[in-house]
Amino acid sequence: MWFRRDLRVDDQPALAEAAARGDVVALWVADPHLLSASHHRSPVRLRFLRACLGALDEELRALGIPLVVREGDPAVVVPEAAVEAGADLVHVTEDVTPYARRRDLAVESALGDTGVRFRAVGGPWRVPPGDLPGSKGYGYLVFTPFFRAWDQVPVANRIPPPDSLSGPSLASDGLGALPDGDPPIEAGPAAARARLEQFIRSGAVDRYAEGRDLLADDGTSHLSADLRMGVLSPAQVGRAIGQGRGDTASRDAFWRQLAWRDFYGHHMARNPGVARAALKPAFRAIEWDDDPVLFEAWREGRTGFPLCDAGMRQMRATGWMHNRARMVAASVLVKDLLVDWRLGEAEFMRGLVDGDPANNNGGWQWTAGTGTDAAPYFRVFNPVLQARRFDPGGAYVRRWIPELAGVPDRFIHEPWKMDEQTQRDAGCMIGTDYPAPVVDHALRRDEAIARYKDADVRWAATAEAAA
Ligand SMILES: Cc1cc2nc3c(=O)[nH]c(=O)nc-3n(C[C@H](O)[C@H](O)[C@H](O)COP(=O)(O)OP(=O)(O)OC[C@H]3O[C@@H](n4cnc5c(N)ncnc54)[C@H](O)[C@@H]3O)c2cc1C
């Protein structure tokens, strides 16, 4: 059993099937390609991953076998380990990112040379992409019809962990390829289940519809990193909340939100090109400024737009950012600073403990208006209005930007509007303690719309010429 994004023993179809056939070796591969790819060089996520693998090792040992770690190219080390173990079959949970697909084809082919078969069972999503082909057979580009179809698929019954496991013992390289150190949140299946139980027992799931967008209340589940690593399955979440139907409107809202994860996963599985370029071809040729000074200000949380800066600082401090702040920070980068969304996407992948190729790409393309969002590109978030609506008292902004702690409520989201005396009273001089906005939102909004329009017109002309 080769573990990848399914680091648990409970509700684990691939492990259950492997165990039902006889002896099992549990393998995890420290793949240098993945660990050194710029997208994946994320100390915070790798520390979390290491702690999840440690917890998986404990769970497996309790059942009778350790986790064997091998460093190297999976197309080399998986067949080697399989031959050493005398295995006839390598089980995996399916993965669908473009790299995962290339890797698995290479591993399957190398295994074939040694007479070992490769079998993918289950996947990281609640519903496999192939089960929701859509009316035209190529899946869904719009979320609402996707959700309607997805919601019709019942939540699968639990697959209990094997009673015990046994198998040949193989040498392990250990987890030295991953950075050591405390993960930002407790890691492993038990910690994930405790987070899920707390979300339900505290009543947060029943307040989710109103609470999920209030930045200071932090009314969301914080399960994203657990789902990312597969220490928790989406079906486990579905069973625990009673799958929405017949429960509260808030549970329905939470269930619907969870469906976005499958939506973006399916989307990337069917359209792997989105990992590199805009889904909408017209917007592949937008002229970005990519100003390095503005990009650095955004990364460090110094744009002068408090909600955007608070989000970026939350991510730097904790490895997690509230969804509303992710949307606003992404929008400021793309539509105000005119920086290519792919640079922001990569920065989030480096900074987020839950950084996930499909969800992150989907979120960025949605916000940039280049992907699955049905709203037109000229609808641009206003960072001040968003902040007033979702952080009305400014508590979130004050928590992450201590320089603004003393700023009166009415200026908290536009501190540059304070007069000099108010700045002095608030202990925050604009331009010294906290920056004025690095760009003028109204002007840049118009500029962004003009650039999108220009790309759209050029694309239409090219398409017409080619027809
Ligand atoms: C620009 C941008 C980048 C993002 N990057 C990521 C990422 O790398 N990894 C990631 O897991 N999510 C990403 N999201 C989606 C969302 O922000 C996070 O899933 C959410 O904030 C995680 O917190 P939570 O677990 O408390 O969420 P909850 O609100 O409790 O939601 C429960 C679960 O549903 C899923 N989910 C919720 N919202 C979304 C969504 N919009 N898209 C996809 N799945 C969703 C997540 O698995 C989440 O854990 C991104 C959103 C944006 C706008």
C-alpha cells in the first residue's frame, strides 16, 4: 500500500482492499521532485505532513506494521520496494493532479516490467470525477449544477480499519527529507477527528451560514489541512454532520462549501491545463505589470489595504488564512496591483498549510475571473467595502496588524483618511507606522477592467482570423 494523500487507516478503501488480500507493506515515498518543486517548498505544510506521517506510523504500528519511508523517484523506489516485499500488487488511492497522473503512469509502467500490478482504489474526493460526467460528458464548469448532481450521491458507508496488519519488514529511510519542527496545528487522524467533533459539538456547524464570513468570529471548521493530507476523508465529515439534508440550513451551507473541494478537484482532473494557464483562453494574454516592489508589499502585508494585509500576515504567522481574506488578498493582487494571478497562486502554495493544487488554483482563477466564476471580469472586489461588511468592528484587522490597534472604528478600514491629529492619537502615523495604499483602488480597478477587455478583444480577433 503506497500512501500519498490518504494518510489514515480508517475509511481507507485502498488499505482495506490491500489488507483483505493478505500481507501488507505500508510505504510512503519522499519524492524529491515534489519536495523540491517551488509549489511544494512550503516549510509549514511539510512540517504538518511530517507530523501526519508520524501519526500514521503510530496508527499502523498499533495494527501490526510500521510505515516504511523510501527517498527517491517513485518510478524507481516503488518497484524496488515491491520486489523486496515480494508483492504482486501495489495499491494506491487515486490522485488526479497533472504531476500525480504522470508519476503514476511512470510507476505503473515500471512495475509492469517487474510483473507487479498497480491498482488505484478510491480517491481524495467524496465522489470520483468519473461518476459526475455532466450532460455533455465533460463534467461541470459551473458550480450550482455540479452541486445538484453531487448532492444526489449518497455518502458512502464507513470502511472500518483492518483488525490487524502483518507483512514482511523492509528498511526505512525515515522522515529526514522533511523539515522537523512543530506543525502549526495538531496533526494526524485523531487530531482531525477532534477538530471535526469540536466544530459540531460547539454548535459552530449550526451557525456556519452566518458565521463563515465573519472574519473575527472564525466560524469555520479548520479542516482544510486534514482533508488536504487525507488524514480525514470527506465522507467522514459528511457522516458526522448528517450530510445536510433534513438538518439545519447551516449544515446545508457547510455541505455545499465542502462540495467546492470536489468541484475544483474534478475540474483539474478534466482540465489539467488550468494548472498552468487561465481556463478562459481570452485571459491567457492579459498584460500584467508584475511590479516586484508591489508584489513584495503584498507578500509582506504592507499594501495599505488593511483587510488584505491582515490576511497575508495571518498566513505568514499561522499557515492558514480565512476564506474571505483569501478572496480579498487575491483580488487586490490581481485587480489592484496588476500582478499575474499565478505568482499569487505560487505564494499561497508556499504559505498555506492546506495548500492544495486544485483548490488553490480554483480559488485564484475564480477570483481573477479567468476560471469557473460565472460573474463577469468587470465585477471587482472593493477591499474597503469587503472589510466593512465582513469585519465590521475591525477586530480581525487589529488582531493581525497591531500598528492599527488604536485606530478608531470609523477609520479602521481606511486609516489613510485620518487627519494628522487622529493619527497621533491612534499611535499610527500613515507612511511611517503603516503605509498609505500603494495604489489608488478606483484608478486601478478601471485599468484592470481595460486590460481584461483588451485581452478579450484581441482574443476574439485572433479567433475570428483563424476561423
Ligand atoms: C485564492 C484562494 C485560494 C485558496 N486556496 C486553497 C487551498 O490551497 N487549499 C484549500 O483547501 N482551500 C483553498 N481555498 C478555499 C478556502 O479558502 C479554504 O478551503 C478554507 O478557507 C479552509 O478553511 P476551513 O477548513 O475552515 O473551511 P470551511 O469553511 O470549514 O470549509 C470546509 C471544507 O470545505 C472545503 N472548502 C471550503 N471552501 C472551499 C473553496 N472555496 N474551494 C475549495 N474547497 C473549499 C475545504 O476542504 C474546507 O476545509 C482557497 C480560496 C481562495 C479564494
